[in-house]
Amino acid sequence: MQHPPATPDPSDHERLLIVDFGSQVTQLIARRLRELSVYCEIHPFQKVDAAFLRAFAPKAVILSGGPASVPDAGSPRPPAEVFGLGVPVLGICYGQQVMQHMLGGEVRRGEGTAEFGRAYVERSRPLPLTDGWDDREQVWMSHGDHVAALAPGFEVFGTSPGAPYAITADTDRGFYAVQFHPEVHHTPKGRTLYENFVKAAGFARDWTMGAYREQAIEAIRAQVGDAKVICALSGGVDSSVAAALIHEAVGDQLTCVFVDHGLLRKDEGKEVVAMFRDHMNLQVIHAREEDRFLGELEGVSDPETKRKIIGRLFIDVFQEQADRIEGAKFLAQGTLYPDVIESVSFSGGPSVTIKSHHNVGGLPEKMGLTLVEPLRELFKDEVRALGRELGLPAHFIGRHPFPGPGLAIRCPGEITREKLDILREADAVFIDQIRRHGLYDDIWQAFAAILPVRTVGVMGDGRTYDWACAIRAVTSVDGMTADVYPFSHEFLLETSTRMINEVRGINRVTYDITSKPPGTIEWE
């Protein structure tokens, strides 16, 4: 039996299509548009053809950046029909180059015009796309190729030292193209550019979490009917909001399963069960499965293998719980849009596979359960806004993200109970420090990781040979990119002293100062 998806029908909103050519920051384009209350979707260029365009019926199109070179044979192209839709089209970096090439312009490699990093664009004449910009604005460039000759109908509206066609447009047809990346924060007025594009396209800007809540509830009810739903409850913001939303839609048809796999933070199991069972009156099954998970993870050090074991065991546990609940036909998850994007490879989707997510990709046929993923189209900050709409406590909505595999991916190398116990205590001290200093809400995510190395230390008059620990804290909007949080030297010294004095088994503390990219937020 086929079931409609438990997400609002996008046809209820005016839609903007983002054609992805493989840029690692394509997702940021979507974030900027969602912030402007415009519904958009990212689709890889391979899947966008004339039939797709007719079905999707976009009100505007954005062509993303990408790593390919337009002059190369076989380099990515959008379908020519994109330019015949009669809607505004914006090309960014590679998107600009492929637009010019397909419409009769010329693109060349190198020749001293490559630009990477911060640059400045001089506006040569007014253009509605850049209303609100000064005559000279900072932007972020990342290109080796460049437009050498404009397609018929296009004019130049801005230049930079390495890009004589930094801003171009055919205003009669509503085609705009920029060589820089307005989606990144290094282009300070990039949001203004997107706002102007949205205005030019005539969007009603009706994408809000208040509207999404009502539409999602209707979609969940339509999908589920009178069947029972099991929700995979981790205690994190995503699954918590999903549970609250589904409970509002179907009430006691929902049973939450909280899997205590032995990879949780200190006292987390008790806190989660108390929150949902005692304070929100949800039906919660507390599945204590520590021995099962840690037994199968014993001796495993490869991070992808860890994730796959944990994902498989999660499915096994949910299957067992489903078998005990008469009428259970659906499994709900807090899958988000970034989870979906990061788990797709460029050969079949928009970007290189960075890591697999244990809650993405569907369920084995043998389960006999259908997925309900009401947050699948949302970014993290949209989920938090939806949680506020649903009345979840502010302190709970503001919790830092916690990965589904739990502490397993904050314990590089082999997992042992001893290392997990040490890690729990170290993490608790670190978070306590952040709260004491009033920094928790300024940080997107903070945690400790226990490193797979012992180091020599001196405590009192004795020699120690204990574990090294790394602490990590980042700022971010949606987890797709992240910057290191700039703790003071005094804070780091105080934290290190506390951790070594209070956590038996650690004698060295390091601070991870890697941004994303090139690193991921989690260690594995």
C-alpha cells in the first residue's frame, strides 16, 4: 500500500529550484532563501530535465557553483529548457559560466584571472539585483575559469580585479549572473542580493514555521490514518520536535522508543524519559540496550563500521518494539535536510559523501514499517523555530546537537566502557564550564572527545600514563559550515585544570581549532 509523505506538499507554496553542480556551499543558498521565507529545493543537475521542470514548475531558478570546468567536454549542464521557462534565473560562479556558455558567451580557463577568497566588486551601474549595495562591496570568490565574452543581451553591472564580468544581467529576460558566492558570510551583503532576486521573481514569501506546522499535521494524519506510529526518540532537538509534532497530529497513536545504547552523555537517559513521559505525557518505551550495542562494537575502530553497526542495531530494536505494538505500521524519525544532502554522493546527487547518517536511506523491506519523516525538508534552525511553535521548553529547544551514534563517534579508535565513562565525565565538566561562563547559547555545538592515545603526565610526585582528551566548540547556523568558537586563553586553562583534576583517567587536554570545512564538526 502506498502512503503519501508526511511532509507538507511543496505545491502549496511558490517554489524556487536550485540546480546543484556540486558546490560544497550549495546548501547555504537554500538557507538564505529559507531565511527569506521562500520555499526552495536543491536538485542535482542529473535529475533536472524538461519533464522535471514541467512538474516542479519553479517560480525562479538558481544555478549553483561547482568544481567542474565549463570548457571541458562532458562538464555539467542544466537543460536548455531552463532558459525558456519565462522565470528569473540566477547563475552563481560555475552557474554564471555555464549560463553564458549556453546562451552564446565565451568561458576561458586561467589567464591570470583566477580569484580565491576575499575580493571587492565595483558596481559599474545600478541594477535592482544589487539595490542596497555600496559602489564597492566585499565578496567571496572561488574560481579559476572566467567569462571572456558575454552572451547576447547581457550587460556588465560590476567588476573585480580578476573578474571583468563579476555581475552581469539580461534584464529583459530576467537572467542574472555573478562570479562570486553571495551565499557565504564572507559576502556581507549576499543576503541583500538574494532578497532582491526573490523580490524580482515576485515571491509571496509565505514559507513560515507556523504555516508548516499546520500543513505537516495534516500531512501526518493523511499518511498515518488510524495506524500506530513508533518514533525513534534520541532526546536531541530533531527527534524531540518530530515526536511533539506527530503527537499533536495523532495523539496516543504515537509510541516513542528511547534506545539507551550506552553511548549517551551523563544522566541523559533519565532526563529524556522524565521530559517526555512525565512532563509531556507521551508514551515512552525505555529500551535499555547497552550490553547489546557495546558488545557488537567491541574491537571495532573504523568510524563508518561503527555507524553502520549502530544503525543496524537501532533498526533491530525498533523492529522488536514494533512487533509488540499491535497496529504499528510507521516508524518516525527526525531526519533533517542536511542529513539527506550529506548522505548523497555526487554520482547520484549533489555532493561528495562525507559520512553516512544512521537515520537516512530508508528501512529494510523486512521491517514492514513505513518511514514518517516530517522534518526532512527542514534545516536545524527551522526545526528549532518549529519547536517553539509547538511549545517545547526553551532550554530544551536550545540544546546543542547530539549525533545519533552518540559518544561512539567521539571516541576515535576502539570503544570500551572505561573510555566511555571517562568521556562522559569530561564532557559534563566541559559543558558545565560553558554554562558557568554564560557561553552555552553562543555556541552551536560543544563536546569532548577521548583520543586513542595515552600520554605521560606528572601528578604530585608520581608519573601518570592516561588518556588525552580534545574539546571542541563551534559556531554555525545550520551545521553545514562551522567556525571555531574563540574561547579566551583563561577559559581554556581553567577548563583544562578542572578536567584533569576532576576526571580520573585524563592527563592532557587539547582544543580542536579546525573549522568545517575542512574538518567535520564531529570527530568521526
